[in-house]
Amino acid sequence: MNRKRRTWLLNQTLTATLFFVLSIYIFFSTIQSWASSKPTKPIRPNILLPPISPNASSSSSSFSMRVKVYLYDDLPTKFTYGVVEHFWTAHGFAGVAKSTLQKLKYPSHQHSLEWHLLLDLTRPENERTGSPVDRVMDPNEADMFYVPFFSSLSWVVSRTHFANGSGQVKKYSDSETQEELVTWLEGQEYWRRNKGRDHVLVCQNPNALNRVMDRVKNAVLLVSDLGRVRPDHSSLVKDVVVPDSHRISAYNGDVGVEDRKTLLFFMGNRFHKGVKRYFEYKDPNGTVNEVWRQVSQKLPLIKLMISCDRRLATMHVSEPDCSACLCSNQSGIVTT
């Protein structure tokens, strides 16, 4: 290639590059000018519950737009009360398992939201005054569809073996129950309509629905936290984080709280699976300990107590020079 040819190609390349850069600049300048001239509007998230007016009362009139929920009351009982029966049978309480549905007692555990939600939705309408949820009987009127599967209890039951009437060992399979549930759901017209996006499932236990999560991940999931859930399965964009049920017995003794300005208890384990170590109390260089170092410098009378031992907890709380005590573990002591 001669020199004149190379010079011509170089000029063409420079011209094209300059034209491209200029086009990009004009494009983004136009977008920025259009965005700045457009009146801004507040972005409202797509939430399930309607916002409450500051002047609204606590009565049912506070919820002018109640969420219409359809309950799958035709869901086979093996996914609801049947799971409860399996639990009591597995623990040797066949009499409780054979109780009527009205008297069937749900076993107390930290992931019992699934039970309370079903009880609330099945209450008579005159007892649901003030509820933000309006149960509808026509699925065509529903905003959301609630699937009352006891997923957390199902996982608990799956870890037990029990003998049936023939003397053989019978095992409850949570995995099989999950598969059967999804098969049932995929046969429902309203699940297929939006691929489950307007359906609600409770999976508080991190292991709940673990075998079928890929098939139900479009649904609104009620979870305890996102620490052990895959990001492509659950997120704050579509799901709801709900608290565990309170199961700690109250402490009835005298811990001398009358003369203290503040006494707070954060009941819960210091360690959590799936949570990075620098959020744990045990990590000396972690975020939590750094916060406590700053607190202790400014407020030396505030003490941090970390102990599962009830006796040790009582001893710490009873110290007369402790004007405020923050207990952050399952010490079994509760005060208000």
C-alpha cells in the first residue's frame, strides 16, 4: 500500500471517529435536556397494602382500598391440617392427631406464621373488622391468591420417623409433598394465568420449598430473611420479610429495672447461617463490635451481655451499677 493510500485511509478513519463521538455527545445531551425539562413525579412502589393517611383512625375505615385475597380453600388437607396430624403422630400423640379440624392444635415453633395467616383468613367476616385484607370467594375478583401450604412444618415433620398401625416404619417425605403441591398448583387456571406472580406462599424456614423453589420463585414469598435464599429466588423487590413467632417465656423474677432508664433485650442467636462473619458479635473486627466500641466510649454505663445462660443473664441484669443493659441472645429473660 503506497503512502498516499495510507494517508487517505487515516483521514477517513479520523473523520468517522470524530463523527461517532459527536453523535454520541448530541444523543446524551438531548436525553439530559429532555429529562431536566420533564416534571418529576414521586415514584410509588407497587406495594400490597394501601398507604394509611396520617389522619386516619385505627378503625376499618383506615383501609379504603383493602387487598382482595382469594384463599385456596380447596387445597387438599394433606398440605395443611394433614401436615399437623403427621407431626403429632410422629411424636406419639395419635389422639391429638385424630382431633377435629376445629380442635387440631398447631405445634408451637418459630415459623408458625403459616398457621396464623390461615386462621385469620378463615375467621368469620364480622370478626375481621379493621383488617387490610378482604377475602373474596370469586377468584376473578382477587388481587392476590393465598396458598395455605404449611411448608415450614412440613420440613420439620420430614425429619421424623414413626410406626404405623402395621408396625412398619413410615416416613413422611417433605420433598414428595412439595412436588405434589406444585403439580396441583400448575393445574390451577389462575396459577397458569400469571405464572404464579399474584400468588402468595409462606416459606419462613430457610429449607421450606427448597426442592421446588425454581418452580415457585415467581410467587410472592413470605420469608424470615434473605440470608439463605438465592438472589434469583427471592428479593425485596417482590417478597416480604416477616418476623419469627415469639416463643420465649417471660422472666417473672426481680431484675431491678425500676431505677433504670433503659432496658432492652434483643432475643436471638448471635450466629446465623448464610450471614457474613463481620455481622457477628464474635468477630473482633466486625461491624457489630465496632459499633459497641463507639457506644462504650460515649456511654460507659451501657453494657452488652452475650449469653445463653439464664443464670448468667440474671446476674448481669441485676448489677446495681448498670443503668441500661442490652441483652442480645436467647437468655430466656424478657421484660417490657
